Amino acid sequence: MNKVLVTIAFGITAVAYLLYKINQKEQKLQPVTPREEPRQSVSNYPIPQVQRITEHYLVLVTSASQTYFLESLEAKIKNRQRIDVSDGEELYKVTQYLWLGYKPELLETKSGIDQYSVSKGEESGYDIRLVYIKLKQPDQGFHPNMNQLDRYDAFRKLAYLAESFEISTRLTIKASKVLKFYPVAA
């Protein structure tokens, strides 16, 4: 008697499972139609502003006398090597001013930088080079009026934050007036 009940229960379970599987296949085959929602007047609702995510850039002002260090840094990046923490520390030491902002602002002002290029034979001890760093994400330590410890820590994090580097040609000190640079040490 127990064998008969177990067999009947097994049979019912098997039939129920088979019906379940057939139902699943039919649902996959039916095209999904979007649900029609009642149309509402667009004029009654304000259009939401979409915030665009833009690239963050850090621009450093360094003395042109730091050319050897800057070019070795640029070579690392071109060879697809990451800069390390010590490179960030050295950048902190050689940076006089900095600016943190978005790509559109940078592109707008970068186009006018060429007028400050220094020709061979006209070099001065006051000449500068700009280091353009595309960041994966900004760090609070690069914002204006930060204390030296936060600023130093942010430079050390460049090993992880820097996505790409570009170093300008030798420029006159007047080029530092193009962007709203602020001092490294607050």
C-alpha cells in the first residue's frame, strides 16, 4: 500500500513539474509588450536637468628647471607604467601652484596657453611648465585652502588617481595667470 501511495505522489509531482516547465517555455516565447501608461501633458511637469559627468583635471605649475624630473614622469606614463607614491611626493615638492577643475574649463583656457611659449634663447629662470593630470576621481586634498597634510596626502594618492599626464612646453610665468591657480601650501 505504501509503495502505491509513493508512486502516485511521485507521478503527481512529475506531472506538475512538467506543466510548470511547459508554462515557462510559453512565457519566454511570447513577445513582451510594453505597458501603455496614460499620457499626461508634458507641459505640467518640469524637464529634469541631466547632470553630465565630466572629466576632472589637476593642473600643476612647476619651475621649468624641473624638466628632467617631469620628462621622466611623462616617459613612465607613455610606457604605460604607473607613477608611484614617491613620484607623487616629488611632485608635491616641485609644485608651486595648482588648479582642480573640469575638462571644459581646461580646454577653454588651454587653447590660449601657446601664446606664452618660450623660444630657444629666450629662457628665463622664472619660466614654468604646466603638468596636466587627468584624474579618475578628484581628491579633497587638491581643493583650495586645504592644510599641508591633506595636500601632501592627495599628492601621494596620485599613484592611484592619475589616469594620464601631459606636460606643457616651457612657458613664461604669465601663463600662470590663465587659470585660477592657488598655492600648494595654504
